[in-house]
Amino acid sequence: MKSTHVSIVAIPDSMFSTLSGIYDVLNSFSLLSTYDDTLPKTPPFQVEIVAPTHEEMITASGLALNAQRPFTDVTSTDIVIVPSVMVEHGEWKTGRYPGMVQWLRERHSQGATLCSACSGVLLLAETGLLDGREVTMHWAFASTFRQNFPQVHLRLEKILVIAGDHDQFVMSGASASWYDLVLYLVVRYVGPTAAQAVSKFFALQWHSDGQAPYLVFDLPMDHEDAVIRDAQVWLAEYFSIAAPITEVVKQSGIPERSFKRRFSKATGYSPIAYVQHLRVEDAKRRLERTNASIDQISWSVGYEDAASFRRLFKRITGITPGDYRRKFSVPHFAQTHK
């Protein structure tokens, strides 16, 4: 069995944990095969870390790293992975790694599969190869991604996006979704049995419910419409009252049709969708931090019909309120150490 060559990109902005985690898992088959005789004896992946130089580099995590090769020495590879990168103050400055970006384009032209984990898609998008395609990434950095790459379609609700001719682009969502990325690569290049063995050994699980349960509603306040900004501030406090949209339109002092048009233009949401997200976000906090029943939470955030609330909650988060509570509540044994 021919080994698949994997180049993991390291730059000064790299987050060490994601980079090293991906490296360790894909490089683990010599060890795993001693515990599971169904796995190939010859390691299926030949993994190396490539960087702008061979010299020691301090990553964004503050840890030193020596790459095995400069990326310029790698003229052929099967898979390139760009792990998480630091996004300082929520902003990504493009154009800092032109040589790396050109190298990524060249590897793509030779047929390599280009992958990213978390915020690593910011560097991958600089190639222009993702224009017009769907991608995913860490939800927290969506704003800077959209500002820099408006021609790329973000699908934040997805934990993994596979795109392009012959599935040449693979992108995973927030932080620990690199688990899904490496498990997918193992399935694709080695097989499902091998992926199951990796999952068991490292206690890695597929995020089969997607990224929607993890999303935090980002209040879009970075616009120039002062009237709508005031309305957003008001809604943030009074979203749970009956008919909040009717009331906020009155507060704004402008006609309802004009208000709705300006609100959608400024925020990207219709007023009703905006209120729904505010209510669900508050419900999520109550599910995480209180023992209130789902019916009680429904009433608290503004819904008398708990069934309607449940449907809305699942539409926005992808899971039921009960599943959300089980997923994110602090376990009882841990609460005793508060």
C-alpha cells in the first residue's frame, strides 16, 4: 500500500494544538497497528510539517516549532492541511504569506487535496481557489472572513464542507472539529474500519449534529444606521415582551415598511428573525445554567406556545432544547467543585 503524503502547513500565526493534534493522529498508525491487527502494517500516511523556513519558529500559541522542511522544497504532495491560525482582535490581514499562497495554488494544480481546520481557511481563501464555493470555519471569525472574501459562501452550520472537482477541498469548522477532518481523511484514504479504530483509540467523535448547536448569535452592530442601532439596543432588553417588533417600530419613529427595509439592510436579518435569534440565544443560556423546565424557559423568552418554541429552537440550533441541555450543561460531578 502506497503511503499518502501529507503536508501540514505551519506559519507564525499557527495554533500549536490543532497543528500537533492533526500531526499526531495521522502519524499514529505504527502505534495503532500494534493494538488492532486490522490496520495496515505500513503507515498509510507520510506526514510532515512544512513552513516558510527551516529555522525555529514561535507559533501564535507561544510554543517553538521546527518544521521538517521549507514548503519550497515540497514540489509534490497528496494532501495539504492548513490548521487553525490566530485571528487577532477578530481581524485577518491578507497578503502576508504570498509565497505560501502561490505554493498552495501550485499544489492544487497538481491535484493535491487542500484542507483547512477552523480559521485556517482564511489562508486557504487567499488563493482565490475557493471563490464561488461553499466553506466552513470557526463561527467567531465569520465577520473578518466575509469582509476579506465576499465571493466565498460561508456555511457556518456545517462542521465539514467538501467541495470542488474530485472533492479537492475539505474544510472543518470550529477548533476541535479537526477531529472530523482527520477522521474523514482516514475514511477516504484508508477506510471506515481504520477511522473507527482511530476514533476509539483517541476518543475522537464525529460532530454529527453539525456546527449549528455551537453558534453564538453575533449581534451585527457594525453599520452606520443609528436608528437601527438604537432599535437593536432596545430589542436586546425587551425581546421577550409581546409584539416587540410593533413596539420597536413605534420607538423608532419611522414608518413600519421603512423600518423593516432599513433593519434588514443594516443587520442582514428581518426584524422577526432577529428577535427569534435573540430569544433562542437567551433560551440557550437558561438551558445551560438553570434547571428551569423547557416550558418555563419558553414563557420566559416570549413564547406562550412551548411547541412553537421547540420547533424554532431546533430550526436555529439543529437540535432540540433537551438535547442542547444535555450537550452543554456542566456535569453534576463537576459542579461539586465550584
